[in-house]
Amino acid sequence: MSDPRRKVPRTDTVLAEPQVAAAEQRLGRSLVKRAVADAQQRARIGEIAPDAVFDAVLDALPETASGLHPVLNATGVLLHTNLGRAPLSAAAREALLAAAGTTDVELDLITGGRGRRGRGALDALAAAVPPAGAVHVVNNGAAALVLAATALAAGREIVIARGELVEIGDGFRVPDLLTSTGARLREVGTTNRVSLADYACAVGENTAFVLKVHPSNFVISGFTAAVPVAQLRELGVPVVADIGSGLLASHPLLPDEPDAASMLAQGAALVTASGDKLLGGPQAGLLLGDAELVDRLRRHPLARALRVDKLTLAALEATLRGPATPTATALAADVDELRARAHRLAAGLAQHGLDAVAVDSDATVGGGGAPGVTLPSAAVSLPEHYAALLRTGRPAVLGRLDHGRCLLDLRALAPSADDELRAAVLACTS
């Protein structure tokens, strides 16, 4: 009897198959050959039939050469850190593609000489926040704060309230970031209360600035007291406000969330924020404020190490100048429309015999923004085991578990994603 392993197709035969050859052009030879070798091994050990190798290779190949996978965010968390926070707008994605090749990121096409790097994005940011005398962009929000501390406070003191010594995620803490720059922290007040007098007693000749950090990922309620920027400016030293969430102007749904324009109007010398949260753009650290102060930061040697690339600049400018971002649209979603979508989806799935029910849900901003704010939403409720099936499907769908059910919350999903969501659920039942 002949060895069935002899029927496993040769590597060159599989690579010559038109669909595999096309994938090699798109994904690269090493990635495709690895998929071929894996499929051949599965056939040799009897896991699949030899004539199934071609299909196994095609099934194993990713859509792109990157290991990242598209995920439908049905968690009800608009800015999910594990999903990359803000999804980019169509305008920002188009700008990314345009900038992916050679581009005039640092070239003046009129004169042929060197141009101001990122001038379009910087001009758009300045226009979005008129109170800012100047603006600068680095690679993330923590980098913006580190640059400010390094340039302004190395070897000096930063005065900060104890209740604002926050941990920002993955074990990283604001006090550790600040002291790593060579600055010393002068803590004032208690965990829940701080007064202007506390700050005044701490400010002295070694004070570089007073830092006001918005606790953007938790809420302290009850017997509390804080000092607004408008009062801190009276201390005679610069006030740096780290607002975190990247809200550039006040938002009616988020009245307690600080914004850059308001902080500057109240007297902050410098505001730092993130670009990939409520602004709805790419990961970036935004610095806005006094022109002389921002120029000091821009010219500091560390600024070079924190410089953003052309793709970030392109996406940021398109976010600022373009139409409403997916984040802004999700924030403003009408709950009655969300309920109607949930009912349509649940009814359609029920027709296929699924235990699908439309339910009311609560969504959140997430991503270190608007803590404690609940957004009314609607979801499709499925049996719990669908969570793992959907998470490992193509495309992946991330829902959340609630009382033994898998909820697919619709607030973070555009209506245009409903058909894709329905197909993903049905694929789990076939």
C-alpha cells in the first residue's frame, strides 16, 4: 500500500496555483511559504486530506502582510484602548494613503526649499483652538507631558495635587514619568481635597510650574475639593494643564470634561492632550499654549526624539479639517435609532433560528475620557458562547458579556456596519 503522504502536493505545485501565486505578490513569499508548509504538515499527520492543502493555505493567509486584524467594536466602549482607541474617519484614512508614498512633508513646492514640517496639521490644530498662541505635536500624550517637564522643569520642582498623581494604564504612572525627566515633585493637599492655599505654600523660587492633571479614568465623589486653572494662574508661575482626552472645545454631552480652549482661556500657559481619544484622530500628543513656551519645547533636543511621522501628520490634519469623526458621530448617536437598528438585527437573526433579542444597553466613552458618563445605547443579546466565536471570526467582532449573555452594543458601530455584523453572527452558526 502506498504511503498517503506521497499524495501531499509539492511546495512548488502549491505556489504555482494562481490564487496562491497572487497572494504571494500581495503578502510576500516567506509568509505564503510558511502557510504552505503548515498546510502540508497538517496533511502529513492526517489532520486534513492531501487534496485540501490548497484550500487550507488560502484559509490561513491573512488579508494583509500585517498581523493586525480588523475588529468590529461592539463593546459599547467608544474609545477602546485594546482596539487602538479612536477609529479614523474616511478622510483621515484617505490622507494616510496619500502620504504613504513620497510627499512634501518637509518641502516647499513653490520655492523648492525646505518647508516647515507638518505645517498643514499644525495650522489646522491652531485654527481649531484659537486661544493657543502656538501649537506643537509629538508622538503621544505621555510624550507631550514628558517634553514639557524636561524642557521646563529638569532639576526644578513641579507642584501637583496628590489626588492627581494618576496611573494612566499598563502600570505607567504620571509621577514616574515626571521624575524620570529629572524634575522633582512637590505634592500638595490630600487624596480628595486640595486648596489654593496648599498650592501657595508650596510655590517658591524652585517651582518650574504648577501641573493640573485631569483624572480622566476615574471619579472621586463625596467630600472633595479641587482648584480650577483660573485660580491657579494667580500663583505667579506657569500652569500646565494635562487634559488627557483631547477635547479641543466644550461638548454639550460632556460638561465635566475639560477642553483645551477653555483651559487656555482660564489662564493655562500650556495644555497637553492626546490625539486618539475624543478628538478622534491618530495617536499623537498635542501641546497648545503660550507661543514662547511652545517654541522652547519645539526647539528642545528631546523634541526630535518625539517627532511624529508623515502618516500621523496627514491623519491629524484630515481629522481636524475633515467631516465629523466616527467618535463624534458615535457620541451624538440617537438612542431611538440605535434601538431600531438593534430590533432589525435581532429580528433578522431570529428568522434564522438564533436566540437573538434587542435590549437596552449602557455605553461609555472609555479610553481615559469622560469617566462616570453613561451613554444610553441598544444592543443585540445572544447566548454567551457567541462571544468567543465572534472574537475569532473574520472579521473579528468584540462584544461584552453581561449576565450570561453576549451583548453586541451598536453605539460604537456605524449603521453601515450592520450588514457585516449580521453576516459575522450568521457565520458562527453555520
